[in-house]
Amino acid sequence: MNFGQRLFIGLQHCLPKRWIGRLVYHAVRWRWMPLKNLMHSQFIRYFEIDMQEALQPDPTGYPHFNAFFTRALRPDARPIDAADQSLVSPADGTLTQWGPIEAGRIVQAKGLDYSVDDLLGRNRPTDATLSQPSFATIYLAPNNYHRVHMPIAGRLAGMHYIPGEYYSVNATTAQGIPDLFARNERVVCWFTGSGGYFALVLVGAFNVATISTVWTGEIAAQGQAQFWPYYDPQLTFAKGAEIGHFNLGSTVVMVFGQPIQWLPTLQPTMTTRMGEQLGRCTDG
């Protein structure tokens, strides 16, 4: 790790991350038209955003930057792999790690791993078990589409908000801060599907002031962990259905209680798009 990377990590230990996040939260919701339209145009130019994918292709049609950043896409912009038992990417982003969870540890980066129990927290649906767990981690950069979708079909069984830090979750920080994803603020969404329980963990990050789900809306930062059980059969989501979004970039960690047959073509740091097949669910 070079000096610049060490400095980047060191600064994160010192900066008032929570205060900066609150400032960013309000800044990206400014509605003054000249400023917000300038922000949109500069973002599109710098990150080469294809607005023709967006449900609202006119960048001036968004009330503020956060609405633009979390924009919906056209229904045909991300085809969902329809193969039986296929597991698809829940988001646009970079696939950083995947594979079986061994001895209760998830690979974070080369030489670093962390506890799956620390990631998921102690509160979960009463009968939730992860007998042969597998995982995959996807990092969402600022240029990515920022809504999160279902990798397989399932019914919502519970949601666990876990307070924590607000470190960046990019590759540099993942290689330099142990237990990163189990230290940051996160929302653990538990589902039950044909193969048993699985969890989608929406990990907060530096400048990510809030996380939203389609069943609760915006989840404000709280001082303590809280678990909500859900029993409503109407909260059943098809593969590819939207479940939430990040306000600015972050990471999704998928944890499955069953073995996953990952595609042999997967490569570290490969780009993936929501709806693309990553693997196949097996019966164990």
C-alpha cells in the first residue's frame, strides 16, 4: 500500500464522518435550479452517464441531486436472467469477492476476513439458519445505478438496522481496514425463498447519509440496533424486483444459507449489471 493510500485511510480515522454525512444529506437535496442542474450536468459529463437508460432521461427533470442519483431505469434497461434457479446480480457494480463462507468467516480482501455473525448481527428471524452458507460482495461506485434488487425470489422475513461507522467502502479501504463491512452502519434484509433463508446486507459508507427500502422508505440513523420482523405475505418479491437504494455509493453483501454454484467465468473486480446471472442455486 503506497503513501497516498495510507493517507486516505488515515484521514478517515480522523474526519468527523457522521457530521460530513449529515451535511452531504442536505446538500444533495438543494432544489435551487441553477445549482442542481449544474451538478447533474457535471456529474453526467465526468462519469459518462447514459441518461437514455433512465426512466426520466432529462437531467433537469429531477428536483434535486439525490433524486437524480437514485434515478429509476427504463424497465427494459436491465433484463433479468430468467433461467430456472439462476441467481442474478442485485445491483450494478464491481464484484469484489464471492464463494463459500468457511468457519463463519467472509473474505473481505486479500489477507482479510470478518465474521458473518458480526456482519448480520445477533437479531434475525427465529428459525433462520445458514447451514451451508455462501456469499458475494458487490461495490457500487458513484457512476453506477444505485437501486438494489432481488437476486432470487423471496419473502421478506425481517429487517435489522445496525448502527456503525461511515468508512469509505472502496477497494483501498477494504484492503486497509479490518472488519470494514461489519463495522459500518448497515441494514440487513432477511428473506426466505425456495432454498431457505438468505440476507441482503446494505452497507452504509462515507457520505451515505441514509439507506432506503421500498417497505419502510428512508431509514434514519439511530443510536442503537433495531430489528423488525415481517410476516406479511404481500412482501414477496420476484427475482429482479427492487427492494431499496443507497443515497450515494456503497456495497451490497449477499449471504445465502445454501450452496451456490458460481459461474466459472466470474473474475475479481469484474463489472456486473443488475439482472445478469452470477450463479445458480443448488439443493445442497
